[in-house]
Amino acid sequence: MKLHFLLQKFGTARWITLALLTLCGVVEAQTVRPLINELGNPAKGRVEYVNDASVPLNVTVEAKSFSVSEKGEITYRPLDSNIRLKLSATSFRVPPQQSYFLFYEATSDKAPAWFVIYAAFSGFGFKTQEGMNVRVQLPHTVYLLPKDRVEKPDVHIVSAVYNAGSNSVKVVTENSGANFGRVQQAFVSGGKKRQEGPGFPVFPQSRREMEYSWQGDQPPDRISLEFERFKVESEVTRSP
């Protein structure tokens, strides 16, 4: 799966735009798989970095902990002290048209716990007009999970509101339990229309807001969030 990328050290929107246009073909050649690993605690995993470009690339990896806000905004910080991570390498070189497998072992004093391994690709052979080297960052997210998973009584839909002006449904979901869960997919329905939307993680004792566009001829009246072993549903109300 091709990923979005992070360009570092650009001072203006103009330079970012120029960099995006210049790098489009190069960046699309970088791949990480899988994007997400949901493992036990302790855990052993691996991640593959694919270089489809015509030049060899240098890669350095760094692990970080993160938090996700109710609106889905991610805040990164140094790896939490309760997580112990062993990487098979912290830097390596990927030849053109080849892959590299990074292996890791992780454990946490308490679970669930989560972190991201960021791989920074460099060595593209050119610089920006500001003279800056370009780095492409690809994330691999790891969840260390206990045997217990989120249960249906722990999750409920706080609100599901349809906005006719934007043709969208804003959904707020709350996980009041102590375990991590993941919505596999969402379905918004109204009349004869049933529309699928992307899933999202539900972190312990937190809320998450999602917004789904709606293309039906009639306003939606129901939403369903499907987990691995159960689903939760709610009526969709209309905003004033």
C-alpha cells in the first residue's frame, strides 16, 4: 500500500508545493507493509520496506509513542518508558527494486500499549531549491494487546448527526472500557441507500469523532459500526 509522506524543513507553502510536484514519482515508489500490526504482549513482528525506485536509499528508523485526540489528531512523543523495544537494525540501505525486512521484539509493563516505528528514507540524489535534503517518512504502527478485547457494553455511539449543508454525518463514539478495539467498517443508511465508510481505532476510555460523506437521495437515518465480534448501531439525527 502506497503511503502519504512527510517533507521536513520546508519554510513556505510554495516550497512544499514545488517539492510535492518534483517528488511525486519518487515518493510513490516507497512502500511499507503492513501498515499496522496488532500483536500480543510480549510481541515479535516484522515490517517490510520496499524500494521500487531506480536508486538505492538509506533508511533510519525511530520508535515513538503517540496519542490520538477525539478528532483524530496525532501527537508524537519519545517512546514511553514502560515499552521496551529491540530492533534488528536502526539504519540500513535498500537497493533499487528490492526490499528489506526489519524485525523487532516489544513488550510493555501494561497492555494495551501502542507505538509507531518511523522509517526515514533519504538518498534521492537531489535537493530542494532551498538546498535542503529531502526525507520521506513511512510509519508502521504496532499495538501490544492483552487477550481481552473491547466488549459491546463498553462501546456506544454518543451522537450521530446529519448535516444537510455538507451532506455528511458526524459520529462520536465512546469506549468506556479498559481495552483497545477497532471498528472494521461503518455503514450509513437511509431509504434504499447503504453506504460504507472506513473504520477507525477506539482507544480505551476515550472518544473518537468521525465524519462520513453521504450521497443518498434521502437523508440518512441509521449508522452501524462493525467490530470483529459485534456491532453497535444508532439512529442518525438531523442538525438544526
